[in-house]
Amino acid sequence: MSESEPKHRILLIITGGIAAYKCLELIRRARDRGIAVRCVMTKAAQQFVTPLSVGALTNDRVFTDLFDLNDEREIGHIRLSREAGLVVVAPASADFLAKMAGGHADDLASSVLLATDKPVLVAPAMNSRMWAHPATVRNVATLTEDGISFIGPGVGEMAESGEAGAGRMSEPHDILDAIQEMLEGPVQGPLQGLRFLITAGPTHEPIDPVRYIANRSSGQQGYAIATAAARLGADVTLVSGPTGLAAPDGVETIQVEAASDMLAAVEASLPADIAVFTAAVADWRVDGSAEQKIKKDRKGTPQLKLVENADILATVSQLPGAERPQLVIGFAAETEHVIKHATAKLARKSCDWIVANDVSPATGIMGGAHNEVHLIKDGGSVDDWPRMAKDEVADRLVREAGEYALAHRT
Ligand code: CTP
């Protein structure tokens, strides 16, 4: 980017929170996209990152104090956002949201926001309990009504406690996509024109109308993949077992219960360019589940006869010619000999790539916010990815799959 002519200018307000360190990456990546950043930091923000490091990246003075500006010899707080197309607050702490909602103006950051006539985007970051607190919910509703836009927070592990929940600041690339969209209108994603079909979650196999066999899959990884693909511009259908997760924005989501419904929904949703099977499909169903609730007073304990479910991944992988998605990706949840078992699974199910992970309880992966995977390709290559948040795994997988499909398009 030429320093003299950035495509856009934004004013970034950094408030106090551990996520403040992510702003350094946000600034760097913004500049890569031709967006010049000027920063205002609150006092609390300076406990987490220094104005010196922020200034080194913005290549500009960092503004911290209201009283520095009061004589208006330099640049008044009213004028601070004038050159910017957008004001971004990232991370926005619970306290700062409360100040914004209350219309306070007792420091530079809050005064700038009260004085600006520019659109404002807020990326909250806080402990999940603070995010869920009625006071914060009320403040967010007030700010939304005032026309303020929000990005996130995402679900993930909290820095301070290791607890998972909503409150994690959105990743810099997501914040930048939102910034760009607000400045330029909807962005054409790099995966425009590609169709993804994704399965996620557990399946519920009925025993009778009120009981079922299930597993511990949370569906998070599949939902994160659907979200990432849609965000990058792909056309996405998600076939989901029961999870309790909200349908991702911009994704056609089909809710199913049993494996047989999942297979039917997948077949009805074809064709697709890329199919990703993350669902923990039950291997067995109860043969002839009861039409009525099984009563305890009948003689003896019920004997459940299990029969094998169809393998959805193998069925789709083995479709003939043009009916088969160009790239079929399976997941292998293993508890031992991860690479060996996953490689055998890839061959057995005839898929192209398999994402292997160790789901032993000690890893905390099943139901947790993080994943540590190995991407195995049918040529035999094994790529070990570091432990990452599930949405980062999703973003990387979707980008790699999309690039492959676009490069090998017939
Ligand atoms: N899968 C599927 N349909 C099934 C079973 C599994 O589509 N009936 C898919 C999963 O979505 C995943 C891959 O197959 O992408 C591997 O699932 P996994 O449960 O690890 O494998 P299984 O075939 O069940 O093998 P095993 O239980 O012996 O490990």
C-alpha cells in the first residue's frame, strides 16, 4: 500500500482487555488491505498494549488523553474521526459498552464516539458471564437501536479462565471483512461460485418415541466450517443433527435427527463441489424401534437389536462420475493410533482428504472449543496442524479445500 494514498481510513478505539493484543494484527492486516488506521487508546487498553507498539504499526501518533487535545492546537476530539470512513471499537470491554450506551464522555475514546457522525463497528470481548449479564444485553440492545454495528463475539476459550463460552473477540480477519463490507458494501468472497455440502453434529437413533441413542458430538466444528465457507462467499448447505447451535448466517441449514434422515438430506442436497463430513453419525440404529413408549412393567429388560447404518461419507465418495463432489473430505475421530486409523479410514471410505483428530477425553476436543488435527490426503501426505480454535481450523480447511477445487475445476 502506498502510504500517501490509502484506500480507506479508519479510527480504531482500543479499550481494555486481553484481546487488545489482537489489535496489532488487525492494524497490520488492515494496512495490507489498503486501510490506514489511526488509534485512540483508553487508559485500560494501555495496560495490555503500549501506545508505542500501536504507533509503530499505524505509523501515526496514538491518541490517549482528552486533555492533550483540549486546546485544539492540534486536532480536537470532534475532528479525530472526521477523516475516517468508519470508527471501530476493538476490543470493546463490558465497561466501555456501558459507557457508550449511557452516552458518557469522560475520556477521549468515549468523547470521540459521542461526537462522531461516522458509522461505528464494535467488536466486544469479555468474559462469557459478563456478555450474558442482563446489563450488557441491555447495553447492546440500546447501542444496536442507536445504529451501532456489532461483530462477534465468538464462542471460544476465555483467556483468563480457560472456560468456553461467548465473549471471545472475533478474529482480526473477520473484523476486517466486516470493516470492508461497511466501507465498500458486500465483498465478493474468494470462494464465490463454489458449493459446499457439510454434515455436522450427532445423530439420534430412536429406541421408541421418547428415547434415543446419541453421542457427545457438539457440532461446533461442522458449524464453524459452514460459517467459514459462507463468509468466504461459497454457497453452503449444512445438514445438521440435533445440536442446539444457532443456524449460521447465510447458510441453508437442514435439521435432521437419525442417520437415515441425514443420508436422505445429503442426497437431496447434491450436487456439490466440496463435501465435508464432520457429523458423528451413529454407527448403529435400533432395528424396528418401538412405535409406542416401551413400558417398564413388561416382562424383563428390553433387548435392543442394533443394525448398521449406511455410511454417508462412503456413499457420497463412491458416487459415479459427475455426481461425486470434486473433493470429498471426511473426519476421523480416533482415540489411539490416530494417523494409522485415519489413513485406513480414508482408503476404506474412498474420500480424498481426511481430517484426523484425537478425541480421547483427556484432549478435551469433543465438545471443547479447540481442535488439533492432521490433514491426510489421498496421496499419503500428512500435515500436522497446531492446536487451534475450531473456527481457525475451519477457516484454514475451507481455504485449502476451496483453492484445491478452484485449481482443479474441470
Ligand atoms: N461417517 C458417515 N456415516 C456414517 C459413519 C461415519 O458419514 N454412518 C463419516 C463421519 O462423518 C466422518 C467419517 O465418516 O467423516 C469417519 O467417522 P468415524 O465415526 O470416525 O468412523 P467410523 O466409520 O464410525 O469408524 P470407527 O467407528 O470404526 O472408528
